[in-house]
Amino acid sequence: SKYIELQANLQSFGHCNRILTQPEYRGLSESDLYWTLSPSKAETYELLGDLYEEFLPLFESSVVNIGCDETYDLGLGLSKKRKAQEGKGRVYLDHILRLRDLAMVHGKKIMFFGDVVVNYPELLTEIPKDVILLDWIYDPMDEYPNTKAFGASGRRFWVCPGTGGWNSIFPRLQGAKINIERLVKTGLKYGAEGMLLTDWGDHGHYGVLSVNFYSYLLGAAVSWEGQPFSLAEFEEGLESVQFRGEPWLELYNGLASIYD
């Protein structure tokens, strides 16, 4: 309702330390980092198949975000031989394609973070066209070369800026403003289909959720307006509508400057 679609997100490669540190699943870890599920163990796909079967039917959305970012130790442990024979990029992509098949069993299409596969441009064109790549970068940069690379590949992709609210009592707002506006505009330039604004809770959220409302509204505004978006006009409107003319915006920006 209200044009809101709740999508599933289930880490299916890296970021699996909460699973892999459990005694019964330690044998599925790529290495002794207990971080990445090994694609060289058949039991990995049995586990993921069970998780998908339990989790995915709970969501009406046709899309599931399978994560798969920051697979730091891939090819350093159980998949070391496969990496030497096939190449790390091929080992990675084969896992993604198997996850696509697992999701299709439940009528879902996949999206995944593209920070690994973008390093293997020769493999980008092998990604099926029903898969959505997620271009995440949270730094306030002048240019975003990965976004251009995803656009050139002809694959479907979304851009993923961040609120800068993780590991912090108050969000790193000045960097987030630049990141959100520039990455969205760059995505529009190179053919991004959408934007996913991330607000992670690494090691627990120190700040209250409401301190990130500014970034939520900013992400919505620049995605809606596109290239003509003006931050000054946005803040002027925000002050009159969201903060009802009171000096909250000045206070908000003041608190954000503490991080600097």
C-alpha cells in the first residue's frame, strides 16, 4: 500500500560471520576469517536453499537483495585451487549465478552489490539482464568511475549512496550531502534505473533513527528532480515544511559539523 514495496535482503556470500561463527556452520567458511561462505562446499548451497525457502516467501516483492559485497577472503582458503584454475572473478560470478537459480525457485529476481564484479569488466556482460547490479560508494567524490563502468556494460544497475550515519552518534552529513547528490546525478547520466539509499547499523546504531531523516528526504528529492536539483532550494523548502520555520535546520547542520 501507499506505493511502498518491502524487499528482502539476505547476505549470501560475504558478511556471513554471524552464521559462520556458529559451530555447526564453521566448515562452510572460506577461510579462518569466518566471513565468506565458501562456494566450494556443496553444503553452502543446501544452507542457502533452506534460508531462501524460509525467508523469500515472506515478501511479495519480486526482487531480493542477496548482498555479496566485500568478499575479502574469497580464493584464499577452500576455493584457492579453483581461483588458480578459473580466476577469482569466475569463481565469484558462478556463485552469483547459482544464487540466481535458487531465488528463481521462489519467483524472485536478484540484485547484488557490484563492488567485486566491477573489477572484472570482461565478466560484466555475462550477467543476465534480469539481474540488477548495485553500485555502492559512500564517499563524497568529484567523480564516480564505477558508475560509468556499470553504465557502459549495458547491465541494469542502481546507484547506492549512504547516509553516513553508521558508527557515529550523529551522521557525517556534509559528506553524505555530496555523496547522495553527485552519485544520483551520475547514475542518471549513465542510465541507472534506481537508487538505494543505505543506512547501515554496523556494530549497532549509536544515534537515533530520526537524525537520518534529512538524508532520507534528500535522497528522495534528488532522485525525483534529477539534474536540476538544487541543495539550497531543497534546504529552503525543508526548513519551511519539515521544520516549520523554526531554527532546526541550523541546529541540525551545526550538530553535523561536530564530526568535521
